[in-house]
Amino acid sequence: MFTGETITLKCEIKEGENREMKYEWKLPRRNTPNTNSPPTSSEYRISRVSVSHSGDYRCRGSSDYLLTGWSDAFRLTVSSSKPRATLTAQSSIIPAGGSVTLSCSVEGSAGWKFDWFRRDSKFSGAQKIGAGTSEHTISISEGGIYYCRGGRGDPVFSTEDSAPVTIQKQVLAAVKLQHSWSQIFTGETITLRCEIQGGEGKVWKYEWTAPNTNSPPTSSEYRISRVSVSHSGDYRCRGSSDYLLTGWSDAFRLTVSSSKPRATLTAQSSILPAGGSVTLSCSVEGSAGWKFDWFRRDSVSSKVQLMRGNEANRVISVSQGGLYHCRGGRGDPVYYTEDSSDVTVTETLPSKPTVTLQPSWTQIYSGETVTVRCEIQGGEGAQWTYEWRAAKLNTPPTSNEYRIIRATESDSGGYSCRGRRDYFFSEWSDIITLTVSCKIFIQSI
């Protein structure tokens, strides 16, 4: 027993049931001065026992013609010190998704029920998580500072609180790239993030292991400006917050390519029909997350013009001829690919040339001279290059006139033309047919 407890001693008499018994009590000698009138009932209640109540207690009873002798001594020992509960933990770390068993005990005594307490931060008050449990163990799944105490009797006598035990809960950490890019290139700026499952609303301290660094950050983000091949390798992180702890995350393997990527531009067709359009596609092989800039020159000597910038769509439709190229960009600050190779899209103009003959004879005779001319309506003053389709032409001219000197029958056939300048074609003209006949000699008789 411990100083301050309330106890009750009972005198039990065999075969004394249903009889009115008178009881006598013999108390320890040193208690006699304090107890002038020991109880005459079967129970001896002592409130707030002290060391002076220690000693041997005996009782006897009598009823009509029944008499007991003095009982054997019951030795009561009262400890002067208040007991302290002892709290032990199966483990100081709760594994992710698991639990830990806590045990509370009071050494050398029995009959206790237990109260359980938890603080979820160093500065928060304790909360009672279990009261008066007869089991001396509980299972917990949250981190915190835990302590317990025992209580027994009526009124309840409580032990001193146990020493606190710190339990940390393990949660999962993962390293993720801010953008889910499968390939990283030298010169880009990237951000790795340490994401902790179930860690929302907590103030975390972070640790990183990384290649090529002596002082990794202590924040949740690891930003690398202008990455190089030397940054390639495995990155891990972990965090701690009050009574939460993560293990090291799985490795995130970063691979940095040494070469700068080049965009690739493809065209649905190199010929743009009159009034129609052509689809252009820009891509960067083996990687993602790009936005695209589109450029065009409308003549060989003109400057490049930005048509569209920062386009998320990698496909555009164009309705003008020209020299096109593209490039990709991603990240902040923006990292650009090499420009794609140029793609020429030639636009077919709605104007249709006309082939004329000078003189305007479609039938001539061998030895005559005729000029075939290509005329483009509205094309005056433009620097056109001409193409010809003719029966006999092995090396067609590039001017708008084709002169036939001393025509022969082999010059007979269809003639058509079209004009070209920069990235524009006219349609082919209608065919004009020239017939060369043998010269007829009329001889007089």
C-alpha cells in the first residue's frame, strides 16, 4: 500500500453466515493511541493510510454460543513514497500504415487501472486518449508524446505520471520532377520536389541526398539552374516534423543529355493548293512538355517573322506559301531547342497564265519563225521565273518567251506554262497547240 490510499480490511468468519456477529479488532501497537475505539463491524476502513498504519491486524467474532479465536495476523505495509507508473513502447517509430503497442505498469503492486495521455506537439496540451482501462497495454497509430498513470481504490488513488515517451510516425516520401519530362537537356532549369504523403499542414524539415553537391537544400524543393551531365544520378529525400518521420524516399534517377535537342518540322504537303491550307507539325523527339514558336519568311531575301509564339499545340495550319521553321521551348526560364530545318511550302496562286503566239497563227509552215509567250494577268512588275511544257523542249527556257526559229514539223505539239516567284506558283496555263506543216511548192508549167 502507498501513503494516501484508502483501504478496507474485512473480517471473514467461516460458518458465520446468517448470524449476528460481534467483532473485535487487534491493531498494531503504535496505532493504539490513535485508535481508542476500534471498529466492532466486520470491516475496518482506513482513509489516507500512512506509514504509521503499517503492522499486523487481527480480528475475532462472537455470536450467542459461537466464538472464534484471534485470526492469523494480516501484515499491512504502507510505503512512504507515492508510486510512479512506468511506460514502455514496443518501438519508438510507428511504421507507415502500422501501429505500436504501449505498456503501462506499477512495479510491485496490482489492481491498477490506467489513464493514457498524448501531446501531438511540443507546445500543445495533453489529451486523455484512454481512461480507467483495466488493460495495461494499448495500440497507437499516431506519433506524439505519450505518458500514463495508474489509479485504484475508491476514492481513486493515482500514481505519479510516468516519464514521457516520444513516438514518431513514419510516413512515405517521394521525389518528383516538377514537370513529368522523360528527358532533360544540358542548360535546362529543373525543380525536384519532396512530396510527403499525409504531411499536409505540418512544418517539415527536409534532407536530400544528391550527386555533385556538398550542401543540398533543407526545403521541400531542390532547384537546379542550368543542369549539366554531372547532375545525373539518384536523388532521395526525407522529412521530419514533430512526431512524424519519413524514411528515405525511393531514388529518383535524373538523366541529363549532353546534346541540345533540335526540333523537327514536317509538312503535310510541300504544295499549297489555291485557296487551301497545309498542316505543319513540330516535334522534339523523345521528350515532352514543349511549347512551340513558329517562324516564316515570305521571300528569299526577307527577314524571318515570328508567326505564333508559345503555342501548346504542336500542329498548325498555314494558308500562305513561304519558308517555315519552328523551335520548342519549356521551363522557367524558358529553355529553347535548336531551330528545325527549313521547310518550303509553295503556294499555288489562283491566277492562270495564258499562252499566246506571235504571230497568232496556230498553223505555220516549215522554216517560219514564231514566238510563244507566257502572260500572267496581274503579274506585271513581279520577278517571275517561268516553266514550260513543250513537246520538243529538252532544256525549257525560264523566261516568259520561247522563240522558235525556222520551225520544223517536230515543233508541232501543245505548249503550256506557269510562273514561279519565291514560294508561289501560278497554275498551269491551258494548252495551245501549234501545227507545223511542210512548205508547199507550186511549180508553173
